[in-house]
Amino acid sequence: MRYQPFPSELFIKNRNKLIAELPPKSMVLISSNDIMPTNADGSMGFKQQTDLFYLSGLDQEETLLLIYPDAPEAHLREIAFVRETSELIAIWEGHKYSKEEATAISGIKNIQWTSNFEAILKTLIYSVDTVYMIDNEHMRNSSLVETQNARLVQEIKDKYPLHRIGRLAPILNTLRMKKEPAELAAMQKAIDITENGFRRVLGFTKPGVWENEIEAEFIHEFIKSRSGGFAYSPIIASGANACVLHYIENERECKDGDLILLDVGACYGNYNADMTRTIPVNGKFSPRQKEVYKAVQAVLDYAIDLMRPGIYWVDYQKSVEKFMEEQLIGLGLFTRQDVDNQDPNQPLFKKYFMHGVAHHLGLDVHDVWDKYKPFEAGMVLTCEPGIYIREEGIGIRLENNLLITDGPAINLMANIPIDIEEIESLMSQA
């Protein structure tokens, strides 16, 4: 692995938090993700199932985790199953975990080969009432691909039809929303790497460069810094492309006078950064661009100050939208009278600001969450207002990552340039 290993105490603590939420005679089963195919004999890079990583730190394919707190014998209460290696696998694929390495990473003493899973499961499951398993319950999930965990759920239902199947997601989603210090350290590392990439791009960007060339500057810096690469498909959107929220083609030449919206983040140790900055191609904002930029920054500052314990996401979004409405009036995009006469089901601000202002961040970029739980200290969220004026070819979004505390939120991206004057100064030095 490129990243520095986490202390096993993190995963021991995470498992103990989960165990404290389980009813008696419960078993937890989680599988790693599949290695997804492309075409012919090709495959995509492996990405670990994030709940499995959260509970074990094991970052390898063909891994299973079994937790049975009420097992009659202590050595059967936590078992990790990892792929058995061989000289042939070592030659063709490289190093795989030894049992000792898996224990050092996870803190789980009982490590078995994956091939032993069914036999060991059968000796334990008949004293279990409920088997807690994973399904993707993220409200934005739209994948049609059957996962390894979905197949495991079906296998348990087929082989043990009288057992209850419990939903693990509501428990783990709640636990994962609050970050431990080791998790925050990994996220800060991802953010610092993202900062290095952004500063590199500030010195590189000028009229005539292509969006894909800017993307290449980011990935060069990310890989050089031992990142796992992009946390998500990067958005390098110049000119009118910035008004397309999920523009990922990154194929246009950057023209003099245009802005570039950069929505980019590095991944480190499976934890993610999520940054957005908007910069001028020629290094200088026009008067209109400055006006819109300052409006977005005002909304960002307002939203960051509002991000405190006790507020609910729904109320937070509404408050930011109301403040945004005032900024849009100030930009001359509509009037106070227009707002008074608008259809309340189709508010005017949605033409220029049509997305959520915050989401949880962690092992997943759009991390697991419960929309109806209030913000609490220890949570990390993004804050990302934007204004998109398609008729003017202007799209500006600014995004920071915030740690909620018992007082004001801490901006984990405080060192990443954002003010107009600093951006222009850094670009002029190139």
C-alpha cells in the first residue's frame, strides 16, 4: 500500500462501537468488494468495501469479516478471512497478506483463509438469532451492479432460511458520521495533497492549456505524494462547461477571459478530500467575475458559520438558500418583486443554485449519513455553494471541508488559497 498503515487500535475501537449497538445473539458478516471487469481479460483497480475497511483496515480482495460477540469461545468472536497466497500468486500478482500481517493491521487475532469461511460459519450460525449484513442504503445509490455483499445476503437466505437478516447500514452509517482522530489525520493528509496539486495548477494555468492538461498536473502531484489518486472523477470545467454540474470530459481548450471550475480531491488511505476552487484562465478576474465570485464567497462564509452542532441538514439547506437568494438579487439576476411573485414550488434561485450545499465526507466522498440526524461535533462535511449563470457563461463554485466542533466549525482547507487577491497574486508569479 502507498499510505502509512493506521494503528490497529482504530479498527478495534470501531468494532467495539458496533458491538455495543448489537442485540444479543447477533452475527455480523461483511465481504470485500469485487474486482470489477472491463473487457477481454481486463479489470478495474480494486476499491475496498468501506464498511469492511472501517471495521478491519484490511485492504485486499477476497476478504470476509465475521463478528459474533456472543460466541461461546472467545477466539470465535472476531474472525477475518483473507485470501490464501502462493508462490504462483506472488509471481503474477504480488504480495498478499500473511495471517500475521492481517492481525497487525486489524487487531483481529483469529485470521483464517477465505476457503475456510463456509465451514467455520456453519459451526457458529445455528446459535445465532440475527445475521446483520450490508446493503447499499445510501439515498443516492443508483447502481444496478450486483455486489459481493448482495450475493452473500442471498446465499445466507438460501442456506439458512429461518434466520433473521438484520440491516447493518443504519448502525454503521450513524457510527461512521463521527470521525476518530486517526481518520481526521488521514483526511487532512488527503486535503494537504489536494492543496499541493492546486498550487501546482495555479502556476501552470494560462490561455491555451487544455482541461486534460490541468487534470494531468493534479494527478502527477497526487501520485507523487503517495495518494491513491483522485477521490472521484475530477471536474476541470472552463468557460460554459462550469455550468454543467458533473462535467467530467475535461477536453476543452481554456480560453483567455474564461474561468475554470476545479472540483478535485485526493484520496489517502481510503479517506477523501473534496475541494472546489474557481480561477481565471489568464490570472485576472473580470469585474463581473469578481462580483459573482464575491457573492459565492459570501454564501460560503455564511454557511460555514452556520455549521454548528444541533442544526439539521434540511434546515441548514433552507437557511443557505435564503441567504443565496439575497446574493442573486444583488447580482441583478432577479428582483425582490420577482421573488414576492414567484411560484413557491419553483423558486427563482434554483435556476442559478440548484444543488445541496453540504454532504458528509470520509471513506466515501458522499459519505454515509442520516439526513434526519442533527450535526454533531466530530462530523466532517463539505460546504459548497455555487452560482451558475448559463446565459453569461459563468459558473463559480467554492468548496471547503469542515470539521464540526462544539464551537465554530474548523476549516480543514484553511491553507488552500481562495481569496481573489491571493489567487491572482499566485498566478502572476508563474
